[in-house]
Amino acid sequence: MTASSADKRKADLKVIILGDFAVGKTSLICRYIEGKFRAHETTIGAAFFLKQWGSYNVAVWDTAGDEKYTGLQSFYCRNAGAAILAFDLNHESSFESLWARFLPLLDNANEDCLKVVVGTKLDMLQPGSREVTQEEARRFAREINSNLDQKKLDRDPYFETSSKTGMNVTEMFEFIYQYCLPLSEDKKISSLATKRTSASTSTVDLNKPAVSAPQRTKCCFR
Amino acid sequence: MSIKAFELVPAIERLKLMSDKARTQIECIDVCGKNLYIGTNDCFVVHYILEGRPTQAGRLAFHSEKQGHKYLALKKPIDQLKAASALNRILVLCDHTLTLLNMMDLEPVMSGAKVKGVTYFCLNDNPVRGNPFSVEVCVALKKKQIQVYTITEDRIIHVKDVSIPEQANQIGIDGHFICAALASQYCMVNFETGQIQDLFPYDSESTKPVVKRISKEEFLLSGPNALGMFVTSEGISQRPPMQWSDNLLGVSYVHPYIVSLNDEFITVHSILDQQQKQAIPFQGGSTIGDFDGRVFISSAKEIYALVPVAWEKQVQALLADKRVQEALDLAKNANHAGLSKDKFLKIYRRFQQQAAFIEFSQQNFDEAKELFKEGKVDVRELISLYPGLMPSSSNFTRSIPVLHEIADINNLSKDNDEMKKDYKRFLRNYLEEIKGTTDGHGFKQVIDTALLKLYAEINWPELIPLIAVDTGCDLKDSVEWLEKYERYHALGLLFKYHGENDKAMQIWARLVNGEIKDELFPGLQFVVEFLSNINDPELVWKYIDWALEKDQELSVKIFTERPSNEPPTERFRPETVIDYLHRFPKAVIAYLEYLIFQKKLEKEKYHTHLAVLYLDSVLQLMKNNNVKKEHLDNARSKLRHMLQLSNMYRVQLILGKVKEQDMHAECAILYGKLEEHDKAMRILVHKLKDYVAAENYCFVNSQGKDPTYRKRLFHILLGVYLDPNNERKDLLVTPAVELLNRNVTEFDTAKVLQLLPENWSVQLVKQFLSQTVRKSMNFQRTVRIERMIARGENLWVKEACIAMQKSPVQMNDDKMCAVCNRAFSDPTFVRYPNGVITHVHCAKNKHVCPVTGKLFSICSKNS
Ligand SMILES: Nc1nc2c(ncn2[C@@H]2O[C@H](COP(=O)(O)OP(=O)(O)O)[C@@H](O)[C@H]2O)c(=O)[nH]1
Ligand SMILES: [Mg+2]
């Protein structure tokens, strides 16, 4: 779904995905939002998706990896609470681009922006075709998040995904939400509950003060 | 992806404008109400009155009339002009100088107010200082500075300066945010705080900067690679970018469309999905602007208006292209000016209805369903697409103008059976969903009839509940349909629902007889239930023979399971029924059982009858040698149960027959009934040697009688055991002792001691004796305790009484009754514990104070 005027309401979290051309950024987001792997046109400039998670609205921004859009990418990074740095497991150059080209763009993002490194096209790995080892990618992911509160990170922010099979895609986004939209225990329950009754999730009053929701559920669950 | 959102209409043509000077060109324009101003490249400001009038063809044509012109004598082009009707002024930028002209006569203001060194200016549509007699203007200067001014009729008042890193080419303002295109990048400036936020870079070589205010705190900028970028005053984007074509010249916005101009095309994008919707070839365009929602475009010599095609027409066109989502999005977001909410909703609903049928015709059933519901489509419009499903009595005709071009579903599915099935499944689901909701309101008959037909066709189990419960099905139509598809059980139910029970029974009888078949028919059971519940003795008697012949035990329920609220009738009197059932022995038994055990009728005739029937069946079984013992036992225990339970049958009659057959257990019961307990127990002890039964006999036969009766029975039994004339009496010592030990309380110890034979050792009856002693000790002590408690209570009450009477009550003539307020004439009176004094007859309740309502409990001391 592309955003329409109705989506002008503010999102609670902005997630941006960066990475070289054709590493599979759009496919990854498409897999997550639509649940399928399908052909699509190359991204022009940027694209935008809204996702409901519990009572939160998450804006997911897809960017074009093309060099010619570099100036815009940094603009689209502004206010991002989480960034997905995507590279192709089968192409080392796409991994190098992450720190050479894309990491600097995140100066515009929030200071405590969570940076999740994602190796894509896991399904295409053949014996010997892997060009980036898990270890180095994991180390990289650790290093670039060293400014964050390590206690809140229960694992290295590194995932290897396949948009074709769906492997690790949802897990990766859930990891971001768990980190960026922390829920108290009982809020978690209520987010599950609203998920189940899907009809009730479709509208969210963003004008409502954010604190009121957990408070209310708290007293209900006590 | 195209749509006709606008039409290009000439507003001012070439000749009329510049007949005199060939090299004069339009540099900029502004429109304010009917006034149109043109700034030329040779320093003229020209004023026209422009009016749009509808032509006969329903289109818009413009008429213009020149009002005057003014030469500013600077020999430079007029770069920008902008009318400020509130001030009756035009703001003109020429030769880097911003000046004010009178809107009507185009004369410069007397004060000569001006700002120099200006490269660009814009008005604040959302001014910070909301004075209606001033406008807020932002200017970009040749030096690296932006300034904000407030302009009144003849003054230009400086408000603020903001320094910027580079010279600004283009600016837009909203509130206190200025979005500026600098030489190499865009930035957002807060002129109150002076804060500058970089947005993104662009290449001024290849990209003409554009800053267009879209709405409150949102701007549209031309980014690199011809991207239209949305930016909020916070410096972020909340919409994805838009792809324009190269060589962009300018941008306008009329909700929901972004109109852009380049050297070859006028291009229309929707702000809703950022997609291109229309492109109009247009060569030589130079400026574009929206003025109070009207878009004008100029070339060097001509001016055109972009007249919006009415949104209804656009939506209709989209629907004709089957672009449902776009059509509805547009309808929702179009400018509904001049429409009341109700009116709009009516129009919108009609679009939804059309959309519903489009989705329907494309088998997009989920979407169709939502739209049918939301659009509140008359359900008959839908049902009438299915041949034969409307009730034949209906005279419905489709609405005009038509909502769709569909003939019927056969036509849609082109004889593809799968698709036809899908269509029918859709209708079934849809009708089931709206049935009983407000959506289905008023169409019960239509909906139920259609459902019945759909169900009947595929033999759907829901058919039965549909008919059985509050159905609105049209009878004639449905009968035909059900017969056609051989749904006989449903047909029966339908007749039943419409009160035609005889017809219903005919069908069910044929089903039971196997003349016709229907899987959904539950069988005879169902017919029996039907007959037992029906308040129509005629019908019952008509079919009862048939039913009993099929199955006696089942069919007798027609008599025994009549509705509890059925008034008693002559036709179902027990005598009548019993007489009738004569031919059906199993049915008679079941019926008598019903009368005796369920209805608890205490009529000797029924009880004796049943006992005799039970006995007969036992005798029958006994006569037959190769009968399983089990069967016989069963029959006998049934008989015994009845003999024991009932007190109504003629004992002697049964006893006579039973004795002949040596049926001892039955005999014992019957003697019990005759209160010949000694005989009964002798049978139990001597004949049956069943000591447990004998003991049990004492309990059973003393039930509901006073305890001495039971004692008597126990003593009789003990007597039987200890009968000195019995030669086998030694064998009975053990049961006798056990009897004593188990039932100590049932015996009178003194009598027992007299009865016991002398030769018995104490050891033998030790247990009995010690229990007896304990029992009487316990009794004695309990009585003593009770006595002492009673005495204590008595003392206590006495004390309370004394306490209450302790204080004197003085009575004199002044004392009045607290209730009736009259004097006391008698010496007697009532005093409540709280001191209230009344007549004796005024004290209605001695526990409640008549004045205060206070409650005095009997043991108030405790509380
Ligand atoms: N086998 C496989 N192919 C993928 C995967 N992700 C993306 N692709 C393919 O890689 C190409 C580029 O993907 P795209 O999402 O457009 O990349 P983007 O430029 O980063 O948005 C497409 O042809 C995709 O089909 C994946 O996980 N597995
Ligand atoms: Mg892409």
C-alpha cells in the first residue's frame, strides 16, 4: 500500500532501509508488508509504507540505492528511529558500501537510532558463494551500535534474511519494534489481543496521549 | 492510469493582448477575483476583467476586457506581481525593487514605499500576525538574507531579517517557517528563531528550484532527477516523492491534484497516490499558478485556464474504466464545496453502488461485498441478477438510471459452471450476512426466498433451519422449487410452517415409507415428535395407526410426550388411549408406565393393569424354556419394582397368581403390602435365605411411618430368626447377631434381652450390649446438657427483664401517648426500651419503636 493523504498522521516510529541498488530492499519490505515475494519496479527516490504494530503506527521508508539519490537519502533519514542497513550476502562490495556510503547518511537520524545490519538473499547462497562471513557482519553490527545502551540489546543487531522464503524477515522487524517501541509486560498482552481482533486495530487515535493506553490496560489486567 | 481531471480553456488570446507591440511577452500573471494582471517583459502592468461563462455545450468560455495598463518606465521585465485585495494593492517586483500599485488605476502609492535588492517575494497565506488590513510578505534579497515585512495600504514595515549561507532563488512561507531554495540546496528557516535546517541538495544546473506551499506546514519542492519532494516544516517527509518529467517550469496545487508545467506538457499527479493521472501536451508554456483554487497557465502571448472537470464526471470516467479504488478515493477526497454532507453522501453512495457491481462483475467478491453493504445497495438489484431467484410475485424493476450493464450471472460467467457456482456462493454468503441486519431490513421475503432456492439447489443443510425458524419464504414459489430439486423434508417443513400440517404429514409419511427420499429427513423419530407436539387430534388419530405399525415403542410417544401446556381433551383421555392401544401390547405398557410413573396417576385400574401386564410378560418368559436368565431377571425386577413402589394395585389379585408360580420375592413384597410382615419375612429368611433383603425389608416397609413401626419390624425379624420352633434355628444365629449389631438403635434393649435364648453366651452379644450401654449413656448426658443450657437462658432473660424495669416510669396527666398524642386513661401502658411510652393499643409491634423506627432485637444485649 502506498501512503495516501489519510496517512499524514504522525507515525510513532520511522524505519528506513538503506543499501546498494538491487540488494533487495524493496523485496524485503514488500515481503514484510504484503507477505509475498513479487516482482516490482525499481524504486524511484523513495517509497513509503505504514504498518500497524499493536497500537503503534510505524512508517517504513524504502529508498533507492542509486548513487544519484544520495542527497535525498540523507534527508529521508531524518528522525529515523531505526535504520536497516541491507547488503547482499553474495556481494562483498554491497557490504563495504554500508560503511562507506550509507553509515554517514545516518547522521541525520535520531541520535539513538538502532542500526540493524541485514544480509539479504540468504536463499541464493551456494556453497562457496558467500562473500561476507557472519562473523564480520556481526562485528560490524555490534560496532556501529556501540553508542546504544547495550543492556537493551538482547542480541547482535544482525540478521540474514531471504525475501523469497520469508526467512527472518518478520523476526527482524519484530526485533526493531521490541527495541524501539518498548512495551511493558501487560502492554504486550494488549497488543497481542488487539492483533487478534483485527477489526479493532484498524483505527488508532493518534491524538490520544501515548501514556494513557498502557495505564488503562494496566488496571484492566491487574 | 489516465483520467481527465482538467480541461485546458483559452482565457486571453494573443491578438487582444498585444496588438500594438510585437515583442511584448507575458512575464508573470496574477488573478484575484475577476481581476487578471499581467506583467510583461517590457515593464508593463496590464489589468483585465476576466469572466468565465458556461457555453451552450456546457463548457466554460472566458470573456476578457482590458481595463488599463501602466508602464513602470524601468525598461526591465516585471518579474513578479501579486494582488492583495484586502489592501486594494498590487505588489510588483521589477528591477529588484518591490513596490505597491493601486489595484484599480494601477498608480503607484503616494508614499512610494519600496524594498530594494529583492530577487523574489511571496505572501504568507498563514500569517503569524493576523491583521486583516495587512499582509505578511517574505522576500529573498540579492545578498545572503531573507526578510519578512508587514505591508499595509501604503507602508512596508520591516519585521525580521534572517541570514542564510547562500542567496535564495525561490522561497515559500507558512506560519513562521520559510522554505528556501538556495543556490545548491533547500533549507527550512524558522524566522522567529533564526534556526536553519538543511533539507537536501539539488543541482541548479539541471533543476529549476520550485517551492510550493501545499498546505499548513507542508511544502512541495523540486528535487534532483525531477522528483517532487514533500517536506514538512519539521524538515521531514510524510509522503513519498513524485516522479515529474524534466525541465520543470512550475507547479500548482488544487486538491487533490498537483499540476506541473514543463516545456512540453501540463502534467497532473494525484497527491493521494503520487501517481500521474493526466498529461496535456502544451508547448511554449512559461508560468503556472493557482489563484484561489483556479489554475492559469501562460505562454509568451496567451493565457489559459485549467478548468477542473467536475469530480463526479472524473469519478464516473474512472468507474467506466473499472478503476474502482481510484474512483472512490477521488470521490472521497475531491473538493465537495457546495454540497451538504447528506447530498455528498447520496452521490458517494451511488458511486459505491456502481463500484460494487463492477467488482462483482470481476469476481472481486470481498470488495464487492463491502461495497454492497457500504453503498446500501437494494438487495433486489443483486438478487435480480440471478435468474429465477426473485419471488415470482415480485414486480421489482432495476433502478433507472441503471447501476450497471450486467444482464445476469449466466451472462457474466459465460456458461462457465465453476464461475456460476462462485457467483451463487457469493450471493449465499452475502444474504446470510445481511439477513436479519438493518441491511436486509424490509426484504425478508426476498432474501429468504432467494436463500431457499440457493440452498435447495445444492442441498445445503442450512435449508432446514431457514425454513423451520421464522421463514419469510414465499410459499408458492418455494414449493415449486423444492419439488423440482426433491428437497422433500424441507417441503414438509415449509408446509408445516405455513400451517398445512396435513400436507406436511403426507410428505413425511411417504418419506418414512421410502416412496420418496431425502438425506436431510431424520426419519420416523421426527414424525413422532411432530405428531406429539401438534395440537390437532384429527391429524394425530389419522396417522397413529400407521405410526404404531412402524414402531410401537417409538410411536407411543405421540401420546406420552404431548406438550405440557396442551389443554386436556376428550380425544386423548387415558381410557380412550388405553382402549385404542389394545392391539399394541408394547405401546400399552409404555403408556401405562407413563401414566403411573410420570403422571403419577393414582388409579387402581391403571396400576393393576400394568402389574398384570408385567406379570404376564414374566409368566410368558418363564413358560419359555430357552429364555436367557438375564431377560427373565430383568422382567421380574421390573415387576418387583412396580409392586414395591405402587400402593394402588389389587394385591390379592396379583398375589394369587404369584403364589401359584412360587415367585417368593414377589410374594414377600405383596405380603408386605398386606402388612403381613411375619409371612413376608419368613419367606425372605427361610425360602430365599436372603438376610440382607430381610433387613432391607424392615427399612423399605417402614418408610414414611413412625419409628416405632420400624422397631416393630425389626423385632418381628429377630423373632423369625430366633423362632424356637424352627429346627434349623442354629443356622440363623449368625444373621440374628449381625442384625442386632448393625441396627442397635432399632431395638428395644429390654425386649431383646427377653427374646434372646438362654444358652447364648454374653460373648456373642457383647458388641450389641456395649453399644447399647454407650447409646443410653450418651442420651442421658445430652439431655442433661440441654437442661442446663435452658436454665442459663432463662436466667439471662430474667436479668434483662429486671434491667429494663429498674428505672421508674412516672405517669401523670401531662404524659401523652407518643403515637396518638392523647392522654392515658387506663392504668396500663407500653414502654419501649428507648423510653417511648404509648397506649397498649398504639403499640402495634413491640420490636419496632413507633416513633423512631428503631429495631429492638430480642437479645439486644448481644448487639
Ligand atoms: N532469490 C532472491 N532474490 C531476491 C531477494 N531479494 C531481492 N531479490 C531480487 O533482487 C532483485 C532486486 O531487488 P529489489 O528489491 O528491487 O532491490 P532494491 O533495489 O534494493 O530495492 C530483484 O530481481 C529481486 O527479485 C531474495 O531474498 N532472494
Ligand atoms: Mg527498490
